[in-house]
Amino acid sequence: MLLSRIAIMQRKNPPSLDLRLRLHIRILLLIAVLPILFNARPFDALALSLLQAESGIELENVGASVQFGEQIVFRATVKTSIPIREVSILILDESQGIIHDEPLEVQADGRTEFRYDIAENVLRPFTPVSWNYRFTLPDGSSTNSEVFSILYEDNRFNWQSVESGNLRINWYAGDSEFGQSAMKIVQSSVDSVSRLLPVDLEQPVEFYIYASIQDLRGTLLPGSQEWIAGHTDPSLGVVMVAIEPGPQRDIILQQRIPHELMHIMLYRAVGNGYRNIPSWFSEGMPGLAEMVPNTGYNRVLEEAIAREDWIPISHLCGSFPADTDRAFLAYAESQSFASYLHRTYGSPGLLNLARAYANGADCEQGLELAFGVPLSELELGWHESVLGPKAFFPALQNIIPYLGLLCLILIIPLIGILSAARGKGRSHGPETYIRK
């Protein structure tokens, strides 16, 4: 299409109008190139050749290689027929919206290489990375290359994959039967989540199943808690879970897969405000989606009741405790409290609460906005629902010291009154009723 327009213009314009023709060509090139520069899409080969011919700069052997957890190496060969003052590489971390602008050294044969340090730049796993090259000319003007892209994936393993619609399972330990079984659990997880929140599958969701906690830890940021067995990047739509082979594998899948899927659906329901949601809610809601209840939650709750060692919900608004046992109790309480709210206010109530948090309400304000009830009152109702008939006895234990003090205050004056009454009786003798 672009060439046909140029050919027509050449036929209609005599040689004396070469300047005007060149101007038209440049305008057409600009129209063709701008969408590419602002959208990381493959460059049209015709437009690229025309741009290279116009600028006198060509790129060859462009590529990038990933060493997961260590670095990405970007390589290209620059061919130019015009002087270039400097060359830079622009690297876009799409998940965080960060652009790294780094100078490049061009060797005598035109080769360039840039090593992007992963540890230094904290690149999240399975993030799309885009890059292009900027050429600055001696007069200070500059021109950019097309935009290239690569997925920063965990290439330590030979992944197998199976997909259904926009759902995709990736695993490296196990046969195809395991993949099919995992996909059925994912599809059932969608149904489980949909009972609590609207499910949005317009964008893909990728599940990466690791065969050990140690393998999964290679994807986590330094300093991550030892007890983490699953991680989700909601904005990328990526789930990473550790599912170790064994007889409990399907049960663990039915717990962890819907749990992590709920994180993504919660993010898609409220958008970027997801980051404002308190930890007890962002972990409690996924707990409700688990298809097989975690019996350990009931156990630690009973132990906390026996020790009178609840963690106040207000203490679970931020990060969970680093200690493994306390963290497990935090998960158990979050799931239990979320379950109480769900029984009381239903799924629409939980969605209203999520939106209140996403719109900027703090931990306690969100509950009042969504339900018109303060956290302290909701927490008391939750305690009573968990304790049931036993609620009276802990409450009685809590007020015994106050009852003792009240008795002291009332008994001492009462003793004085009774003593005075007895003294008065002895002075006047017993009263008698005399019949006349």
C-alpha cells in the first residue's frame, strides 16, 4: 500500500518536484512508524527497510538470551552509513512500567552487547520485557529502532503445557495425565471462585506448577518467607505453586489452585486498588475458594482459643507474622473472619468491601463503609460464631476480676448497715403486736 502511493506520486510529479516527493515520503514513513514505536509489535518489513534506507542505519542479529535469576543479555549488530554520536538501549519492564536507559558501546564490527542484571533490577518472573535502540546523531537529533520483546521465563526446567481457552497449565514433573488432571481442577476452581466473585477470563491466566518448595523459591524475591508455597502476580495473570508428588497431590491442588486464582480475580474485579486491600482480606477471600478445607485451620484456631491467644484482626491489616506458626494462625483467622462476613453479608457484601478498600478506605473504614458496623463489633460477632456455646465461659473469665472488685465495693457498706441494724434491735427490744 505504501509503495503504491509512492509510485502514483512519482508518476504525477515531474523531476523538478523531487523535494516535495521526498517530503511526502517522509510523512508516509512517519505515519507507518509511529504506531510501532509506541506499541511493542513486530515491525512491518517494508516499513523497516524504508526507515533503514532513509536513516542509513540497519540492525542485524537482534536477540536476547535469558539466564533465569541472573541476567538477560541483549545483542545486536549496527550497520550504518552515517556518523552516529552514541547508541542507547531502552529496556521496558512492562510489569512495573520502568524504563531503563543504558548507553551502549559499539565495537568496530558494529556488534553491541548489554547485560541486564536481574538481582540488581528485581525483575519479576514471567514478565514481558521490551526493548529498542536509540541512535543519537552528531547534530543532536535521534532516531529509534523498532521495539523487540522477550518473556523473562523460568527456563531452568523443560515445561510441558496444556491449555483450555485462556487457561494454561505448565509443569515439568509428571506425565500428560497429570497435566489433564490439573486442568480439570483449574476449571473446577473457576466455578468455586465464581460463587464469590465475578470471574474475568478475557485475559489469559498461566499456572506454573513446581515440584518442590525449593524450586519455587528460585522465583521469589530475596528475603521471602520460608513458609510460602504459592505466589501470584495478579497484574500479569501468573500463578506459581509448589505441588510435591505424593498421595496428597490432588488435595493440595484443590486448595492452592483456587486460592491463587482468587487473587487474580480479586485484582481484576477492583483494578490497581488491589494493593490497598488489607492482608487479612486478600488472604481470607482466597481461603473461601479452596475446594478442600484446610483442617489445620480449625486445629490452630482451637489451640488459640484454649490459650486465649487470638491475633486481633487489626493486627492483620499489614504483613503477616514472619514466624511460621503465627503466620499459619493469621491465615486461619483471616479465612474464618472472611467466612463469617460471607455468611452475614453474602458475596455482594464482600465485593462491596473489596471496592471500598480499592477506593482508598483503610482497614477499619472499609468495614464501616461496606457494612455500617465497626471492626470491634464485627470481631466480637465473629468470636461468638467461632466459640459458639463456649463463648460464655471465656467472657466470664474476662470479667471475674471486675466482679471481685464490685463485690468488695458493695459488701463492705452492706456489712456496716447490717451491724447497725442489729445494734438498734438490741436497744429497743423486739417489737410486739398487742391486741387491745
